[in-house]
Amino acid sequence: MFVYPPYFLQLAIFTFFITMENPLKKELLDRCYRYLNDRIDTYKNAIEEAQGCANNETKSTAGDKHDTSRAMMQLAVEQNGKHLAEAEKLKGILVQIDPDKTITTVSLGSIVFTDKGNFFLSISAGKIESNQTVFFAISPGSPIGQALRNHKKGDDFNFNGNCYHILDIQ
């Protein structure tokens, strides 16, 4: 006769299998954060530099030149401000990814291994290498991200005239 373990032990076993750590996903997520933080720092520095140049611009006898220079610096501040806001928005997407969550269907936070390449559905951060394996950090809204969405291990999907076979999802 089989006796079930006490409820708290069942819960602990269940919790262990649901929240297994995924060091690869943590590393890829960390790399995306670093990529984004580098971009944010670049935009902040560009804004500070443009503001400093605009503030240090002294009025010369050629007033129009001074006004044009200040206007160009203001435009640079605004453009970098837009890029900064977009980068901050992308950070909000990364926050939604739980690196310990087990995923069986392709969605945000999935690592997808295919016969033609490996993908991390997060943000468009490009090529990431981990343990001599190449991954492409892609946005779920990108064309290939949309082609991957809702597929499971073993599924095939087409993208740009190529047939991909999903070997594994983490």
C-alpha cells in the first residue's frame, strides 16, 4: 500500500519542479539588461553633453549662428530623450521575464532551440554567445518572433522561405 507524503512535502516537490532554476536563461536575461543599460548610459551621456554645449554657447555677434547651434543641441536632446524613453520601455519588458519559470509554449522569455539557430524571446539585442553557443535575442513582435509564437517542442514553422524545426524550449 502506497502512502502519500505529507501535504507540505508534496507542495515542496511540486514547487521544486515548477521553479527549477535555469542558469542559461538567467545569463541571457542578464546580457539583455547589460545591453540595455549600455544604451541607456549612452543616451544619458549624449543628453548631458548636448545640454552642456547648449548652455555653454555664448552669444556672439553672429546671433543667428548662436540660435542655430542652440536649436541643433535642443534637437539632439529631444532625439536622445526619445531613444532613452524607448530603452526604459524595453526594460519594462525584461522585468516581465521570470528566469525560473518553465515554459512549454513559445512566449516572452522562451529560449528556443531550432535546427537553424537559437533564439531568446525578450528584446531585440542581437547576437549573444554563451558557452560557445550562439543565441539571437529577439522581440516577440519581430517577424521571426511572431512566426515562433505559440509553437511547442517538435513543431515546424516557416520563416523567410525556410522551414525551422523546434528542438527544445526552455
